[in-house]
Amino acid sequence: MATVDTTVQPSPSGAAAAFAAKHAAPHPLKLYGGWFCPFVQRVWIVLAEKKIPHQYVEINPYHKAADFLRLNPRGLVPTLAIHPSPDSDSEEVRVLYESAVVVEYLDEAFCDQSLYGRDLLPRDKGSEYERARCRLWMDFVSSRVVPGFYRFIQHSEESGESLEEVREKFLDGLRSFVEEMRPAEEGPWFLGGRFSLVDVMLAPWAMRLFLLDWYKKPGGLGIREARERGGEEEKKIWERWDVWFDAVTNRQSVRDTWSDEEDYVKAYRRYAENTTQSEVAKATRAGRSLP
């Protein structure tokens, strides 16, 4: 059996390198992450949006240090470590992982808008339903759209499905997401005029969609073809998608946490060849839920 390449560029590049450098100094709030990981980028986007002071610690997912594994024995990133402040009597280090959990924690814990950015889930009086609906579609992204992305990019002839079938299932997930967006006349985001955690949940994969055009030929992502062969309703869906996609891929917090494009091409080659040994890739191969 051929040796699997588990090397990875050791640090972010481009705008993400500058953002990481600004947050390299020791701080009680530490984010352990990998620059190419979209789950990490979710958390990074929230930290950037809300201007939350923190320390960023780069982790090589294939060579995890012992001190990191003591914090999170599962060895997964992102991992958020909340150390006691210097004047605290406590020595307990509180640890959170799972990107969906971490982003909501950060949004709630750093809610003073005189110090931090606007809440990323609606919390004003009477917003209970809208907040619950946001959580519903956050889960939809994590349970439907994101797994579809990995099935798509890891597709091989041995998978039992054609590339066309995998592509159409992925596009079906995007269609369902778009159909729940507020009208573009109200604003570009899922909630219309308000950028929210729903947008954050999908933003990192929106940035990585170019990899499907790069690696999955013929056909690539296939949105243009879906638009052209569809009727009027299909065209409206993809027009609304374009509005959201253009807005989210140009959002400052998303751009600030993005490395140089060519580095993602190199990092995701092992996904496209279905040789990567990441936990996400192994779960995708086995047909399991993502870790």
C-alpha cells in the first residue's frame, strides 16, 4: 500500500497569516486550530466579527502535541480553551470543542455590544422563534450541506454513485438552504439585512466551492448548468444564491481568515484523491456522521 501523504503547510498564509500574527500573544482565551480547516474558520469568523481578544495556536492535525491532547483527547480542532484570568483564584481550564457549540458560546459570552460586535443570533424581545429557526438551519448546514461537500470532493469511481448523482444531491441541499433565505430586497444574508451565525456556518465552504470546479471534472460544481437547464423558479433560486455568495465571500471577517487560494488547492488535493486521513474524510468514506 502506498504511503499516505500526511504533510500539511505548517501555518496560514495571506490575510489569515496577518490575522493569526495579530493574535499570537498569550491570552486566557485560546483557539487551537488548523489554518485550512473550515470548522476552525467558522470560529475564527466569529472572533473577527465580534473583535474578541484571543490567542490563536496553530495545530498540525497529523502531529498533535501532547499538551493539546491533554486539553482535548479527541484531538479535534477547533478547540477553545478558556484559562482563568491572572487575578482569579481558580486554576480550572474550561474547554469547548465542536464548531457549532463554540460559535454560539462566543456569541453569548461576548454579548456586550459596547465592547464587542453585534449579536450573531437575534436576542431582542420577541425573537425566540427566529432564533430557533436560525438553529434549525445551522443544523441543516452541518448535517446536510457540509457532508454533501465532502462526499462530492472525495468522490471516486469506487463510491457506488456517479459524480452527477453526488453533485445533484449537493445542489439539492444548497437549493433547500436558499429557499429559506429572506428575499434579497431585504438584504443579502440568510436573515436579509442581518449577518448571522447561519451565514457563518456555511461561509467557509462557500469559500472552498472553487475546489469542486478545480478537482471534480467534468462538470465541477455545476450551478451554472443547473441554472441554464432549469425553469424560472430554478433561475430565481440561483440568483438569490449569487447575492448571498457574493456578500459572504467578500465579508471582511471571512476574507481576514482566508489563506492564499493556491494553498487550499494543495491542502485539498488529498481530499480530491480520497487519500486524506482526517477524521472527517474517514467518516465520509464510512458513511458515518461527521465528527
